[in-house]
Amino acid sequence: MTSPNKPHRHISRKTSYGRYQDCVAPENCNPKAHHGETKTSVCRCGATRIMNSKGSHFERTGWIETMAAGGHE
Ligand SMILES: [Zn+2]
Ligand SMILES: [Zn+2]
């Protein structure tokens, strides 16, 4: 059972990799992490976290809690 109202510590349950598309962390940007690969982690609650990485450089979002995980482009 999922309990959206009960906070928990998000854990990456599913991870997918793709090509770099855009800066994911405008407020915490690391331009050296751009144009590498993008890793998307998904928690069992549907929250996602996106990380751009290139070599040893990375930038990432915090966990983004969304109701429509995967349903929006
Ligand atoms: Zn979660
Ligand atoms: Zn950036």
C-alpha cells in the first residue's frame, strides 16, 4: 500500500539512463555535467530524481514528487 501523505525517505528503485536533454538543476547547475548522460531514478512512490553526469561531473535535482510519473513529456 502506498501512503502519499506519509513522508518517507525516497529510495531509487528503478533507474534508467538516457541522453542529456537539458539542464536539470538551474539553481544548482554544473555546466560541466551537461552533454553527458542523464540518469533518472524513480522511487516506489513515484517521486523521481534526475541527474546529469559527464565524467566525474554531475548535477542533480532533489526528489520531485509527482502524481503522474512517466505520463508527461
Ligand atoms: Zn518515495
Ligand atoms: Zn545545468
